[in-house]
Amino acid sequence: MPAKTNILIIITDQLSQRAVGAYGNGHVNTKAIDGIAQKGVRFKRAYTPYPLCCPARAAFWTGLLPHKTGVLSNGREFPITNVGENVETLGSIFSKAGYETVHFGKTHDAGTLRGFNCEPEKELPVEGSDCWPVNYDSRRDAYTVKRSTEYLGEKHDKPFVMVCDIQNPHDICNWIGNFRGAHDDVPVPGTLPPTLDNHHTDDMHTRPVPVRYICCAHNRQAQAAEWNEVNYRHYLAAYYHYVERADKDISTVLDALAGSDAADNTLVVFLADHGDSMGAHRLVTKHTSFYEETTHVPFVFSGPEIKGKNEELSPLVSLCDLLPTLCDYAGIEAPKGIYGKSLMPWLRGETPDEWREEVVSEWVSEWGFTIEPGRMLRTDRFKYTRYREGDGEELYDLEADPGEQRNLAGQPEYASELERHRALLDKHIRESEDDFYELPVKADECWRSHDTGYHRHSGLAAPEASQA
């Protein structure tokens, strides 16, 4: 058995913390994920650095915020280039330290998986149904699980860092395309879950312009414009179905680990790159906004040297903390000047003398068809967001209003709190050398023309219209 502890990193795509049993959801079965949490420590206030695949992944593989990696979209009309060879990545650091570094599954990393031996993404047949159709996400997961279990079944002469990178519940995006527009839902097994308690939002007119018009920037939101409440409940049931698909795949991988020569000598880390709107505020998938459902993610550690069983901790945490935490765990020096901080003091059962007082997230664009730069700053009690377009602002008291249903930015009694958060964001932008205030905005007037309300959208959104 290797003298050093192995590390197994399990990632899901588009899994909100709110959709995990261990974090309190009683409508979904996440037995495998919950099992990791029950054996270890989960962070309650963990946030993605960017609620979109490629920018988030480039950030947590390097410990750098997106404005530092330069990965600010998923590509297409807003091209991205690979992060420079001079930037250290988790894979490059651990491979140099003598670990076998292997990656199976979703990449979408802008070169930040450098140092990992990445298997090509392939597909295997997967059975779907009329109410739960599948596409490449589920089929690729089948191959990812196959290769992950095969690797764990091998003899390991060196310590390893293995990544099992699962696409689901991302298949929910394909599901929306299959059920776009006004329709009667096909019968589903069981009872549909209720919509979330923040499904309806009465003050949408107070939200920043790019948030009010997500339906014009994001084709999936436009496809849901005519949905009724039953359609949204079907959507949530579908989302939970794809979450459970991911959980079953994770269970298979964990069973393989339990039967391997690494069973007693492996740290297991579980996280999601970002969340899903889950129908909150009538939103689907993710785009532009920083609401809890899309930015608030699961982040769990279980294994040797982790103090705590089924313990939930509440420091403000970023996925950028992944790299320095694993370096600290393995006794490897982390790169200097990164945003991420080591979570090891918390995981050892200690309370650091100093910790960050806020955690941030960023947005610029998904595919470049519209560009709506925004920043989020979460403090102990409040969340503040700022957008370049129209200088739009939001302020939420997450203790009194966890569903973010009342924007306090225009309320006189919260003027001092708003000013405090403006100053905190300004300080962060200045100290992190963020060019946020110079970023351009791109949104044709036709994408800002209908009355407020996603249900009032008609026609195509910018991505589909540009290709029609």
C-alpha cells in the first residue's frame, strides 16, 4: 500500500447544494453522496467562483478566480484560450510530487487539467424513457464509471489522484429542449415534487436588467417561457431523476474503491462545479444570476486525517480552495498569490485565527451572444451583486430571506448595508486586480424589449436566433 494517502475527487456538473439529501433535501435520494458526507465533513457555505462549467473548472483546478485565468465563458462567440503553461494546476503539482494523476469524464477545462492523464470522453448505451430522455451526458457517464471502476480495480504501486468527473445532472438541459414550450406533461412514476418555496418572485421589476432578461439571453429559459406550474414540477422531478442517476454512478465508483487496495488509504472529495436554478424565481439551469441555487454547491471531504463524522461547517468557502487544501493535505507547497485558501485547519477540527470575511463569484457571458458582466460578494449574512449593465444591484439578507425574494438594494433602511457591501466589492476588485468596471456590455435592444417576467418572453433567445 502506498505510504502517501490517495485522493479520489468526484465531481458532478450542475448539482445545487439544495438538491442533496445531506444538505436537507427530502425529495431526492442521494444515498451515495450522503454516505460521503456522513463519514466526513461538509461545508455549508461553499460557493462556485463562476456559475458556468468551463470558467468554474479552470478556477478550481488552479485556485485562481476567473478574471485571473482569463476563462470567462464557455466559448463560441466569446472565444477562450487555454490557461498559460506558467500557471500551476492541481494535476501538474501532484504529478511533479510523484503521484499518478488520472482523470476520467468531463473535461471542459481550458487546459487546466494539465498534469492529468485524461482519457478521451466516450459514450456507452444508456436506456432512457419518454419522461426521462437521455443524451450524451448520461451516455458519457456510463463510460466514465466503467473506466473509473477499472482503474480502481488495478494494483496501485504509487499514490494516485484520480478524478471521476460526472456530467449529470447536466442532462436536465437536454430535457428542457425535449419539453420546450406549452405542453401537457407525459405521465411520470410517483408524485411530482412541489415547486420550491421561492418559485414565485413578486419584485422582479427591482432586479438588475440582465437578470430580468435572462430569457432573452439563454435559450433554455426561453424554452420554458410558456410553462405552467405542473410543467415546472415535472422539470424539478426530472432534475431529481438526473441527480439520482449521478448518485447511482457515484455509488458504483465508491463500491469499486471499497473493494480495492486503496480502500483504507484514500481521501474522498465531492463537489459540483455549479448548481441549477431548480425553478426558483421561475428560472431553469443557470445563466447570469447569482442566486443560491446556482452558486451554492456541495463540497465534502471524507477519509484519513479528516476530523468529524457527519459534521457540517459554516466558514465562507470557495471551490478555489480545492487546490490549496489538497496541497496542504499532502504536504506539498501550494502556489503563491492564488485566491484559494487551505481548508485543512477546519478539516483537522481547528478554527483558524483568521479567515475570509466574504466569498466571491463572477459572471461575464455564457457563449458571447450577450455579454452581461456581474460580480457577487457573499458576507456572513448578506449577498450583494453588481452588474455593469445599468449599474444594477441586489442585496439580500440570507438569514431573513434565504430564498432571495426581496431585493433590499432600493430600501432606505438598508442604505448603510448597501454602502458597506459596495465598499467591500470595490476593495476586492482593487486588491484582486479585477478589471470588472472596464468590461464591455453587449445586449441588443431587442433582447431588452418585453415587459418584465420570463413568462412574457416569446420567440427565440439570442443564441438560437443568431443561428436561425
